[in-house]
Amino acid sequence: RRHALGDRGLTKALGGDPNGALLDYDTVLSAPDCTPQARAWTLVNRAGVLHDTGDTAGAIADYNEVMAMPDVPEELRRIAEQNLAVLGAGGQ
């Protein structure tokens, strides 16, 4: 279910429904069985939506959380780092 919600959130984000995407991402992140990798992917995706909707501070917080997570896949760490640089918040 968690994976399906993450996918649905991405579909909503790409389809122009940022509020629906954020609700799905928040549900995934609040699930007690959310794995660290699922959390990292969801944070990266949510950060993109937050940035697109003007919540730069929220996006930075999500990217920073990914950067602070141990054992995050290098691909996700790189995405978070690059987006923090774009937002002018490299590793805040």
C-alpha cells in the first residue's frame, strides 16, 4: 500500500494535483512501516512538489532530512544535494 501511495502521489504531482500528491506523500511518511529507502524517495518527491508550490523552506527541510539519513542510496543523496544547491541552501 505504501508503495502504491507513493506512486499515486507522483502521478498526481505530474498530473497537476500538488495538494493530492502532498496528502499521499504525508500518508507514506507517517506510516510506521515506512522503510528508510521509501522515506528518502518520498521526501525527495515531496520536496519537489513543495518547491513547485512555493514552499521553499519545506523543500529545503525535506532535502536536508534526506542528506542527514544514514545509508541513503547515493542517487538520492546526489538528488537532494543538487536541489539544495539550486535552492541556494547547500547543506543547511
